[in-house]
Amino acid sequence: MAYSDKSNGGTFFEGSSPRQISLTVDASLIPAFSQLLQNGFWIKGYVGCSVKAFLCEQFGLSPEYLEKRIQTLFLDGDVVDDVERATVEDGATLSLSAAMPGLAGAVLRKGGYYAAMRDQISCREETTSASMQSGKVLVKLFNMPLQELGPIFLKHGIWVENDKFKDVLKARADDFQRGCGEVRADGRQFEFKQFLEMDWGRGEIFLQVKTI
Amino acid sequence: MDILRIDMGASGGPKVSVVPLGEYAGLGGRALTSSVISKEVPPLCHPLSEDNKLVIAPGLLSGTSAAQSGRISVGCKSPLTGGIKESNSGGQASQVLARLGYGAIILEGKPKEGNIYKIFINKDGVKITPDSSLCMLGNYDLVEKMKKEYGDKIACISIGPAGEMKMSAASVAFTDMEQRPTRHAGRGGSGAVMGSKGVKVIVLDDTGLSNRVAKDPEKLRTANKTFVDGLRKHPVTGEGLPAFGTNVLANVINEAGAYPTNNFLVGRFPGTSKISGETQAETEKARGGIPTHGCHRGCVIQCSGVYMDKDGHYLTKQPEYETVWAHGANCGIDDLDAIAMMDRLDDDYGIDTIEMGATIGVAMEAGLAKFGDAEAAIRLVKEVGKGTDLGRILGNGAAVTGKVFGIERVPVVKGQAMPAYDPRAIQGIGVTYATSTMGADHTAGYAVATNILKVGGYVDPLKPEGQIDLSRNLQIATAAIDSTGMCLFIAFAVLDQPDTFQALIDMLNAFYGLSLTADDVVALGKNVLKLERDFNARAGFTAKHDRLPEYFKKEPLPPHNVTFQVTDEDLDKVYNW
């Protein structure tokens, strides 16, 4: 999957809090980021376009993957049936899931036969807005997309609150101590223990996680 | 196949009769249990009286080499709803009972002397023995005792203390492949009926017996292969469910704003990612548990699992979506270990986890504990197991608890607590909750390929009023599936892949030498629903019972701020065929 440069960084802030962090970790530590990815992370791009254009044209998701694999999709909590008509605006939340079991799963399915059973929470699709602009979108990954897209998003970089990221490291500090190859913050390399003890303040960081 | 009738109230002690299926020939699972209850149980009888019956029936394909065929149905007049009840379970008992040659066990009558009995069934016959040493044992200790007595090849059907105390939320427990009492026919209080019959445990041993033989074994083999291939290649049955279990639904239902939180107050729970199927699977793996595991032999979906505690010791089976929701979001609790502990206690005491969780939610609203207080919730479950005065109230379900403590917001239909989908966000599920013969039930409306084959007529899915027709068709299809003994989770693969649905019908035809069509399957489902509706009508149910509690129409549910909008007139159309 190709990853667009449009979604990288912004200008670095002055001050003590790092803005860009990159980790290289053992592959076994990728699941440690699972709750972070489920709760949502920001990606930056051009909004005012369709869900399909946003994910496929800007972030390189294959249209086939979007059609066949992401069978349940929410935009701001509403169920999306047509990814070419649902429009992503600045600050939107996009939640991606595979097909779900049971009656509820069938009802929530993208373009599903039982859509009438959840009409009140269906996305009211509209024609795509003509003007696109820079913006950010909160992406939540669940089940199969979490396993399949999670590592890819982490590798290319996501925006998260630094205290939530720190919680991930603290929850498995010993495992990260053992399995972390390289830690860089704003281009400078750190020992993991030293990095963990730093006072970061609050704010948003651009996080990249690669595997050894 | 025969029916094993046991009259627990016969003079001189329990009396066994083995009789042919007779008028019940060709029926299995829910079709059989509902036929017996509808025909033989006076609808106005007291559910704990000698006139009620407990019917335990494997499905039409149980005990064969067909995959997914290990479900068992338990039928009675429900102490919880007062209507007809079929509750369904996995575990080993279905296949063992079918291999023993029984299409059903029917417990009748009521012992006069207050003894509790164990029943042992093997190829040599049936032995019924009073055993007071089993009194008030939890299901786990009970099964260990039975293993010491009868060996480690047995399957057990049992009740815990809740069933002995005849609580309306009491379940019937079934042992899994590891002989743990982790699978339950939970809903509707069938455990109380078993307790009223004085039966603590039924031990099944099929040593020396083989799978049932099909009329056309080669055709069964071929159809089974197609069926299994279909299940394995489908992303739900072949990937999502094995990887994450049923709790894979948590994040998605939460995102839909349909995840009932704090006693159905809002539709989204902030702590969902901490208790999701994804997090649960990771936790299990990290602790040496198993996130991919079948509840019965022959299951290829493997949606169950094994949950270990922090020290890596077995605690409970992987809690299901409904259990995690009921003891989690519905009570404001985001602690997986606390939820797992409550699941263990529910299994041990023999309580329906959905009813228990909904009841705790009502109890929290009543001020007995704070939402989010996991330790307090565990204490409330323990009250039930101990049979304290408070425990006896809670163990009789959400409706009783709400009445005792003066709570209006009690999420029940026909006295049975709603499961883990708020009907205001997913209105079609609300139609099923309201109109199902079982009370608020999430499994009543699963999908079979009615839409693919346009069986039962074509429904325009875009029209809101289409929800009525969809719910009807789904209830029909579910009743049919429940009669085969098949696990309902085949539904999604069957919905998407016409050849997988056809393979299911081919398996039935191969085994019994029939020529069933999809229309016949639908007719079976319709007939089952008709019997159930008829029983409920004779038991005093009217259209006014096919309704959600009023507050669902008035109280908007955040985040979508929707109310239940399906009209009473439309609800009354569900069964007009």
C-alpha cells in the first residue's frame, strides 16, 4: 500500500514536547497498540471528498479491499452503504470493520439487504462537495482491518495524543524494554527507559512504528 | 430414534419409558420441543408444577458426521415469561444423546418427597438414583464428582444452585469438550423447571457407540464437504469468529450507537475497547489461553475460547458478546477480568448471563451499587449463588428486581431481559424483541437465504415498513435452523453463499433420504412459530404483550437520539401470513 506524503507531519512545535516519534519494535509488540487503534487515531489529508476517494486515492487502500473486506463501515457513527456518496468532512470519524456475525451483523452490513432494519442510523449520503481542503479524520480499526491495516498505518505514521501513546508503553514497559530496537524523538535517538521517563507534557504527536 | 420419557412423580419413584417418536417423527431441536410443549403442557399450568414438562432435544443432524450439528434445544413453559420457551446450547450432550438413540428426553411430573436425583444414561439403559450429596453443588464441583464416578468420557446436563432454588433466571448447563459446564441453555428459566422435577444432573455416556449412519452416506459426505468449505471461506465464519469470538461485535455495535450502556441509558460505552473481542483475544493469547476453540466436536467455526486469569490459571470459557455486554457496558464496567469472574460465577450457579447482567443494571439504577463498580457487581452475583433474600430477588430476573425496587426503566419483553442491541438504534431488532414468541430474544431473527432465493416472497428492503416483513422472515428461518441442531452462526455464510445453504438442505436430504427444498425449510419454520404463538395465546398472551416497554418510545437514545418508532399496528402485522 502506498502512503501519501500529504498526510505526513506539519511544522514542529517549539518547546520540550516531541512532535514526531519513531519506534522500531519486535513484531510481537504490535498488538500492544491494539486499543489505541480501536479507539482511533488521526490521519491528515484532503477532505470534502467521498469515503472511497479519501481511503483509496489518498491513502492507497485498494478499491477491492474496501469493497470486499470492509463490509461494515461507519461515518460519524452512521452506517455507510455507498462509499462513493458518503462524504468525509474535517474532523469526521471513519470506523472500519469486516463482516459481522448474526442478525446485527447482517443488518449493519454495507449495502446489506436488511438495511431497513436500521434506517434511523444509516448515513444520509449526499453528492460529493466540489471543494476539498486540508483536514483530519479519526480512523478506528476493528477486527480484521485492525490486524491487516493496523501495522500499515503504524508504519506510515498516525497522529495520536502523546499521553495515550505513553499509556501504551507504560502498560507493557518491560516488554518494550526488551523488544524495542530504536527510539527516535524529533530525530534524536534515545534509550527506551530514558525516553519513557521523559516529561512530555500534553499534545499531539506523529507516531511511526516499524518492526525489526 | 426414540423418546425417553421420565415421570419424576410416579408412585414408587421415577419411572422410565422408552417410546417411538410417533407423531413427533421428522422433528428435531426446537421443532420437537415446541411441538411437545404445545401439545402436552396445559398452557395455564404453573411452570413449576407437575404439569409442565422439560424437553431436551438434539437436532435433526446431531450425532452424525455433519459439521456444526452439536446444538441442543431445551423446551418448557417458561417460569420467567409464562409463555413457551426454547433455549439453545452448544456442548457435547447433543451429539452424545443422539448417538444413544434418543430424539428427546422428556422430564414429566414432580417428585413428592423433595429428593434430588442423578440420571445416568448409556447404551445399556437408564439408571435414576437419589443423591443428596449433590444438593446445592455448583456446576463445576458437580461435574468433577460425576467424572470421578462415571469416567472422563461423559457429557453432563445439570443445574446449579440457582436451578435447585427454582429461580426464574436459572439455566441448564451442558459440558463442553473439556468437560467443563460452560455451555448453557440460558434463557427463560429452564433450569428452574429442571429443579422442580428434582433432577440435578443427567449423565450421558456413549462409549461403544458410533455416529448415526445416513441413508446416503456418500451424499452426506459430499454435502458436508461443500458446507464446511463454505464456512471456512467466509470472512465471518472462517476468520472473524474464530479469531475474536462473538465479542467481535462489541466495537461495531458500540460504534453504531446501539451498545446499551448503564441500563440502556445511552448507546455508546467509553470503555468498549478495553472489553472488546479484539482486546479479549490478545489478553487470552498473552496469558496462555485459547481464543479459537469449538464448543462441540465437529465445529469448524470455533468461536469459543478459554480465558485465563492474571496468573495463567483457567478461569472460565471465553465470555461471549452477550455476557461481556451484560456484565460490562450495561453495568458501566470496563474490566475484563471482573467480567470473566462473573461469567464463571454465572456458569457455576447456573444463571442466564444476559438476565443476570440486565438485572444488575436495574439493581444499579435502584442504587444497590454504582454503575462501574465491578466488585459490587460480583458481590450481587454471589448473593444469588448463596440464595440470600436479595439473591432470590435478583435470581428471578430484571422484571422482578425492577418491581421490588420501584424502577420504571426495566428493559424486558414478556418478562425476559433484552440482549445486547438497543432497539431504538436498530429498530428491526426491536420488532423481533417485541414479537418473538420467546420474549426479548436476539437469536429469534437470524438470517437464512430467504432473500437469496426470495423464499416467502420479495420484500423491498428500502421501505421502512419492510422491517416487519424482514423480521417475520428471519423469525421463520431461525425456527427452521433451530430444528436442525445446527449452530446459528452458519447463517451469515448461508446468507451470502447459496451453495452453502443448499449444502445444508442436501445434508438433511442425504441423512433422511428426503427431497426437501428451501420452501420446505421455510414451512417447517412457519409451523414451529404457529405452534408457539398458539400456545402463548392459550396461555393468555395477547397483542399487548408484543410491545417494547413504553419508555423506548419516549426516551431518545444518544448518540443518535432516536426513539423506537415502529407502530403497534405494524407490530401486529408480523404474523399475518
